[in-house]
Amino acid sequence: MDLKVISDLENKIGRAVEMIADLKNETVRQKKENEKLRRQLDECRKEFETYKENIEFEKSEAPVSQPGFDGRKVKERLEKLAGKLAALEDSWS
């Protein structure tokens, strides 16, 4: 058997081992990033639900004719937040 063939094989195996190690490191990094994003999404959901509950409470407690209260603007803002959360969830699919 030619030594050059063995040497080439050693080089190829060495590169393959390095690539596998790099891929494992990248997988670990991606898992950490995904977990961070999941926590952020959960926080956003909780914040959104709190806002939504507060708005519902305020709507039931405050007359609609209260100065400065614009139900349409509140609804629009909540819909935008819901859209952002949905888009974030869709990006993970």
C-alpha cells in the first residue's frame, strides 16, 4: 500500500473529525440561542396577556367616554403585538 494513500486518508479523516466537532459546537450554540429565544417569547406572551387583561379590566371599569381613551387604538396595538408573537412563533416552525 502506498504511503501517500494513507497520508491522504489521514488528512481526510482529520478534516472530517474537525468538521464534526465544529458541527457539534454549532448545535450546542444553536440550542442555547433557541432556549434564550423561547424564554423571551414566553416573557412576551406573559406581558401581552397582562396588557390584554388590564385593558379588559379598564374597559369594564372605565366609561368609554373617558377623556383620552380610544378603544380602537388599544385594539390596534394589541393586534400588532399578537401579530409579532405569531410571526416569531412561525419563524421557529
